Amino acid sequence: MSINVEQQEADDHSILQFYKDLIQLKKSDDTFTYGEFNLIDSENSSIFAYTRTLNNKTAVIVSNLTNQTVSLKTDLELNKGDLKLHNYDTEINTDNIKPFEAFVTMI
């Protein structure tokens, strides 16, 4: 299997498109750059999850770093947030984070 830019640019769900969207999102809101950083579920080595908070706005960034389904321990109500970016076409489920799933939501 080979991956090339032409194929990636033609696919709205490609890794390239995801990263382009991620860069645009970061540029669109100072919360992502200047917000206070706090880890979520820091004992979980399968997940990299954190918040960025600035001026009463909180961004939640979650990435499953494995090829296994995992869960995230948090009291944050992520399903009630404004989902900004997600690499799956499903709802967020912190009890069932899919392999390599990543999302950004504002709460």
C-alpha cells in the first residue's frame, strides 16, 4: 500500500486532511496556544488527553495512541461539547475510544 499526496488531497477523511484541519483549528482560537494545560487521566499510557483553558473556554484534546479500544477516565461531559474535529464519523464515547481515535471538543 502506498500513500501519496494526490490521493490524500482527494480524500476528505485522509490523514493529510485531518492535519490540515487541525492546523486551521489551532490558528482559529488562542485557547489552543495560550490556554492553561492540564492532563486528563495521566496514568493511562494508551491515551494522551488534556485540556487547554483560556478566558472561560476549555478545549479538550484526546488521542488514543494504540491499535486497541480503550477507555478514558474523566468527569468532563465531552458529548455535550462542541465537537471541532474527529477522525471517526461516530459520537464520542469515553468508555470505548477506538484504535487511533482522536478528537477535539470545546466544553
